[in-house]
Amino acid sequence: MKQFILIIMGVTLLISCKNQKKTTDFDSYPTPINENLWHSYTKESTVFKLWSPNAKEIVLRLFKTGNSSEPFTAKPLKKEANGIWQLKVDGDLNGTYYTYQVKIDNLWLSETPGIYAKAVGVNGNRAMVLDLETTNPKEWNKDKGPQINYLNEAIIYELHIRDMTIHTKSGSSLPGSYLGLVEKSTKGPANVTTGIDHLKELGITHVHLLPTFDHYSIDETNLNTPQFNWGYDPQNYNVPEGSFSSDPFNAEVRIKEFKQMVKAFHDNCIGVILDVAYNHTGKTAKANFNQEVPEYYFRHWQDGSYADAAACGNETASERAMMQKFIIESMTYWTKEYHLDGFRIDLMGIHDIETMNKISEAVKKINPDALLYGEGWTAKDSPLPEEKRALKKHMQQLPQIAAFSDDIRDGIKGSVFNDESTGFVSGAKDTEESIKFGIVGAIQHPQLDYEKVNYSNAPWTLEPWQSINYASCHDNHTLFDKLKISKPEADTEELIGMDKLANAIVLTSQGTPFLHAGVEMLRTKNGEHNSYNLPDSINQIDWDWKVQHKAVFEYYKNLISLRKAHPAFKMNNATDVVNHLKFNTVEDGILSYSIKGNANDDNWKSILVIYNATNNVIYHDIKGTWQEAVSGDNFDLKGKRRLKNKIEVPPLSMYIAFQK
């Protein structure tokens, strides 16, 4: 028996290696990029389609349930032109589950729901035919997200659905779920608002949901056992994750509840951004892509091995026609069917520039207000030539897309890859140019010495909003943990000052501000650097923090109000930033700049911003009469206090004054 298995494995490996090494053969495949490959449903019939140009046979199996049942029928698909296999099945199949199975040469591949599945049963193994109209909330046809003219008008808040409500003190009756996140009037300790009411109170404009498409890690049949994963292991790209729904066994439930969540956010003027990871799949050999057209959707090295720029076992080939088609259609499907307001593209540098530009064009045709941004790097090397990659340094070739600025992130707090590394707010020397670079949104500015910027020796944006400015995100340490680890000698008051100053810089810079959930209440993961699969005890939002750090929450809330009230902090083009924003004092631990001329139609004629990252009070000379807007924790946007000659700036704080 062992010998037989080895022989079979050897044949399979031989076939696999042959397909891997002859990657140029993929160029000979027909690529019907204009064909609709999604199944099409009516009450009279359903048409099933699958593209597999080298298949010998394809079988469609129909089931009554999404798991634990035998097929009630199996039918062969018929080969049509351009590698498309098709079958029309008469009758109303709404609620019927199905799988495909493809035969390549003499080998039957694993059953698959199909890469274009719109609904799946528990654990995503079977797709379902579904009348999607029946999943729409009331007045869905009138639903619309917030309107913005430029990306930097948004204030993005990155969260994981489970994190926000799973704590026992979240006050949610539906913890860890789509509907729990948007449950109204939930209260935590000392009657503080939680969930969506907390987000409204804070004032953010958009929520960024960590991957919420169907992923492998969570066993949806066993949700009574606590499980956690960020979700960067894609299984079915076009279907919401079932573990956040009230019933993952019934395919329509997750779809209904995801839409209800989106509508609730929209009803509260909050946009919804989905974190998407098209750059790799959660499994490689067993990926759905490989059960349809083996190896085609992935990149390989010359020796036939899988390329792995994602550091997850594989990377997809966005430059190939049918992969490009899939990504574009998947993202436009989410935009149209689920009314999404944008996407965060995981490891965007793995994708090619042409595909990313086609994505932005297609998504914005459906939703002109959509936000598109991504990580402008790869985790490892890729066979895709560097000049074709959608990297941070190539953002000027991606005019409708933004990228995360690791320049300002690490300039603010120190390298995320070195625990001891410090940044501007934690006392590091020679970090001011990196902060200035973030303040102007990574554009060309005459007062920047680009050779002193930490990671970029040249501007990489065309316009300031293309720079996603942030101090922390789900990756690496939380901001407070990073500060505590890198500055062990600092007391709590000093650490809080550093924390507030970090995001004061973010929220008064010209790029697009991005906040990590819980940062407004000093979120900690107990020093954990990578919490992707750690338990709720590490990842959950502890609502006691909001009570314990009320003053910090109020500070963040006031920062957001300041940014919303004053368009000078969100100029939409590089020319305006160069003309209106001038740097004044630049020395170790102290940075100040002025914005003049009623920038971006602000009602403040002149604005003076001072960042004091030292542990001492500093004095800043001024000419004329100014009004104080921000000093320490005090915010007064009416500026009742008048200033002349000299400003006193508290330690570890931001100060703002203005003239009408």
C-alpha cells in the first residue's frame, strides 16, 4: 500500500512540476477576459461556468446542505470556446449547494466551490446558488456611504470585528459578530459607550475591517470554542467570513448580516473599508485556484518552485490576464453588492502597477468616493520585475491609490523590527526630517532634506493624500507597548505624553490619517509583537481602558474634531502644501511649522503648530497677536486666550496657535 501511494504521489508531483516549470505554456491559454464566469441565477434556471482550458472533464455536484450530505445529482459540464466549461440547469435552484470537480489528464483534483462563488456553506467547502436580492436590508437601494472629495478627508480606524465586542464588558448581546459591532446603545464599565456608539463618539469617518472574506483558520463548525485569527489566509474571496455571523451553516445568513452591518455604519455616516489579500492564498496546492487551472494563478521561480513574496507559501500572478480579471471583478463585486467604501490592499507591492490602476478605475466607476490604499512593499523577493511592482516608490505611477508611510510611522516611534529603537516622540536624534516628510504627505517640498529621511531619499507621492500616515496598526506592537518597551525608564505620565504626541502628529499632517483600534485608550497586547492567532485575552478591546484613560480618549476625540473643523490640515494637492506650509524651528526633539493664507479655505488665516518631544517646557517666539487653540490637554478652537511675544509649550505635547 505504501509503495502504491508513493507511486501515485510521484505521478502527481511529476504533473505538478511539469506545469510549474513550463510557465511559458500559460501564455498559450485562451484568456476570455470579457466573458462572465460567475454563475447566473433566475427562478427558471441557473447557468454554471468554469474556466479550465486544460481540463479533460468537469463535474458539477448539487447538494441539499452545505456539509455532511451526499449529492442528489451530478452532471458533466460541456466544453465551450476559450477554455470555458458550462452547464444550464433548469428549475429554481435558490438555496442549492454545489461543487465542481476538475479532471486534468488522468487526475481528478479536489472538489471546489469555484473561485467565483458568491455564497458558501460552513467552512466554505460548498458554494450555494442564492437569490441575492433576498439578502438585502430594507431600503438597501437607498444606502450610500459618506461622500469625500479626497482621501485625506477620511479618518480611518482599523479594527478586527471580534476584538471590538468580545470582551465581557463590551455590553454587547452579540459579541464578536457583524451585528454586535453595530448594536446600538451598548455600554461598558462606568456607563461608557462601546461598539458603534464609541466610534461615533470618537468621530472617525471610516472603519477598516481586517480581512472579512471567508478564510481558512476558523473552524465554523465549532464556534463554541473560542478561536482567533486576523484572517490573512484567504479561502473564498467573494464571500463574507462565516464565524462572524449568527449561523455559518446557512449560506445566506453571513451575507444578510454583513449587509446589515454596512448599512448600520452608513446610517451613522461611517464608511466601510475591507482589508483584502489577493496577493496569496491561505493554502497552496489545495487552493481553489489550483483545483481549476493548476499553477496558472501563481508565480514560480525558474526551478518550478512557488514564489513567496507574501511569506505565506505562495504569491499570485496579478499580471496574468485571468488573475487580473478575477481581482478586478472580485473588488467591483464587493463594491457593488456590499456597498463598500474602499479597500486596503495587503502587500500591494506583490501586485503589478497595471493591475492596480485598472482596479482603481473599475472601483471608482461604481463608487467615486471609494478609498484605495495598500502596503507598498513585499515580504520577500518576487519574480515580478521590481519596476512593475506597485511599490511605495512607484506611487507616482498610481495616481488614484495611496500607500502606507513607514517613513513617518518609524520616524515617530522607532523601527517596528527593533524593540529598542526609538523615534521622535521617544527621544531619538535626527528624526525630524522623517517627521517633516510625513507632515507634507511625502511630496516634493523645498524645505525637505530627503537624504535624511529614514527610508525614502526622494518624494514618492504626487499629492499629499497618497501618504497613509500612521503610528501603529494591527501588525507589530501596539503604540503604547512599543513606547513602553523601547523606553523602559519612562514613567506612565511620560509614556502617555509620547502616545498622544504620536497621533497628534498623524492627525495634523497633510497625509491621510490612520488609527489602530484602541489606541485612543492606550491599547496593550501585553507586549506581544505578532498577535495574528493569539487568544482573545491578548487581542480584545478591554473597555475598562476607556474608563482608566478617559483623558487620553478625550484628547484623541478633540484631535479628530480639530482635523474635521480645519481643512488646512488636509490640503488636497502638492502645490497648495508647498505654497502654504513652511517649517520654522527644526532641532532635536522640537519641530514647528506654519500654515498661512487661509489654506484650503480655512477660516484660520495663519496656523502655528509646535511639536515638543522633549521632557522640558520650551519657549517659542512669535510676532504679532495669536490665539491659543491647543496647549497640552486643553483644546479651545475659539481661541479665547490671546498670545504675544512668546509661547510656552508644555513637555511632550503639541501646541497650536492661530490668527484669524
